[in-house]
Amino acid sequence: MNITETATASPSRARWRIPSIHLPDQARTAVLFATSTAFGGAGWSGDPALNYLALLFPFVYLHSRRRLDTLCVVFYYAAATWSVIPGAQGFFRTGHNFVVPLAIWTALVALGSAPCLGFYSRRYLPVSAIAALTALALPPLSLVTVAHPLIATGHWFPGTRWFGLGLVVVLIAAYRRFGTAMTLTVLLAASVATHARFHRPVSDPHILAVNTNFGGEPAHDAIDSRLEFEERAIQQIALAHPDTLLVFPESIIPSWNGMHEARWASTFAQLKLQRTGLLIGTTIPITNTEANRNVLLSRGYTERLSYAQRVPVPLGMWHVGDQRSGYPLMLRFPPTIRIWNRRAGILVCYEQFSFWPAIQTLAHNPDMLLAPSNVYWAANTPIPAIQHVAAQDWADLWAIPLYEASNR
């Protein structure tokens, strides 16, 4: 609904407009703040039925009539990312200390809001919105922000690929000419049309994503026995599925080295005989540094290779500006792998939330999307549900099957 004064429309355009409600500036600003909060919080709540609302935020921003109104973006990102606070508590083990979680959340909100605030121009507001969305979709901002509104395009227009993303941009550009009613009509009509022809791809019965409940790191005095038990469990699951490609979660084996290759040699040999392929989440040290790569190893009845996570979690894994410790950026690594004569796109954990690595992967037109993750630290938060919705949005946008493997 239009909440600002509008110029008198010509008869041909008037029929497309919802009657304006004339509000004082303060009331209009309050409505923008409240609507943005609702769309951000509900759209990124992890409820698929509400994910539609995330895409509508740019159209709320287009109602800004003064710079104060643009602060609606702060409310959108604050509501969309509030789960970072309890998530950071679990990830960094801060206990009841909220300083670090609040600092991370504040930085995330500030980085996500900056383009909309900085590019604001009342005269060229649609251009401002498109410029902000573009800045948030590209490095460096896309590597350190989440909850990009256009991720929900797959929810609105499944199977449309670049066309769906382009349609949203065109509607933003033409919003002032079309008005609210016509824009909503086009959005809804296009969504209904695409859903009517879209059938979510059926999962291949010979590809299995394995979910585990191994939790986090064991106590120091139980490390060896716990890791031995987990490796045995992985081997038993793999050997029980002949003629199958199994995808295990991110870092399901904390570290991989030559000793692991030797210890697993007989298992890999059996897997080859029974035509079982294995994708194992683990980490590999980078020589001559204190850094590691977070990888998905391919073993068994597959080509021996490893996919390196391109964008690890900022701060928690990727130490921004430091390539010699933690888990450095790997943006130049391939975003897909070839396995069993198919092209598999891979998004490891945080990459599922981030616009740039996701769109970079999908641009290679993969046949399937693999989404391994390790979310034990996010128990009792909506983060795992939000992550699933984001991964499903990407898979649906490209009309490819999604295989999620999570450790909780």
C-alpha cells in the first residue's frame, strides 16, 4: 500500500494504484520501520511459508521520502539477523557474556545497511535500491553479510534462474511508473505462473545425504575414543550402501592426513568394489602455515579430489586479512566438481547464506546442489532452519535437486 503523497495519476495509470493513505512524516517513517522489521524477522525466521516476505523489503525501501526513512534497512537487517546473537554464543562459547555476540550482530547489521543508506537519492531511488542490492551481492560485502532479499527469488519464481532475478530488478526499476498495485500484480501473477509449471526435481535414489548427531568437539580426555567411534560409524554407513554416492556433513572428521589415508585404505578398497562413492567433510592443513582448508574429500568409487570451501565463516574461521592462520578465503577455487558424470555444485555451510558464492556456483549450471554443514553450535536457534530455507531457495531457483547433510 502506498503510504506517501502521490502525484495525480493519469486515468490509464490510476486503475493500477491502491488509494493513497496520507500520513504525517513521522507516522510514515514508523510504518516503514515496522514493516521492514516484520519482513526481515518473518522472512528469515526459518519458516518457508514466510520466506516470501524477504523479497518484498526492497519495495518497502522504495517508499523512503527522506534520509531518515532509509533507516528502515537497519530494522530489516536487525530483525533478519538477530539469531546471530545466540548462534555466536554457541560458536564462540561465550556463555553468558553477550559482548562478542552483540558486537558481531551490530557489525553485520551495519555492513548490510550501509549501501542502502549511502546510495540514497530521493530523485533516483530505484537506482539507489538496485545499486545497494548489487553491492550486497558482490565481494567484499557479500562475503561478510547475509539475508540478501534476492535469495528469496527462488521461493517466488522457482526454475527461472537468471530470468527470475532479472524480473525483480526490472520491477524495482519500474516501480515508480507501475505503482504498488501493478507491481504486486506482476509479482503474484509471475509467481503463480512459475509455480504452476514447476516440479521440484526428484532426488536420485543413488545419492544419499547423511545427517549425523555427533555434536561438537569431545572433551580432551575422550578425543581419541570418540573420533575412533565416529570414523567407524561413517565406515559402517558407507559399506551398508552399495551403488550409492554418500555425502557426509562438513568437518565430520576434524582433520585429515596421511595416517587417515592409511587407516581407511581397506575401507576405500571395499567401497570401490561395491561401487560406493564417498564425500567426507574434513580439514586439511596448508603447508608452511598455521592455516587449514575446509574441504569435501572424494574417495571410494569416485575420482580422488577435494572441494575447498571458498568462503568460511568470517571471524570464526576466516580471519579477515590473514591468509596464514584460520581458514583463508579460497575464492579462486572451482565452485563445482565433476562426480559420477555429473556436475555437482557445492555450498558448504556459510556459503549457503552468502549471495556471491551461491550465484557463482549456480552460474556453472550444476546438475545438483550439495549442501554439507556442521550446525551443532546452533542448537536451539533458528539458524539450521534458516540455512535450509536459503539452500532450498538456491536449488529451486535453478530447478536442481538439493542434498543436505548436517551434523547436529
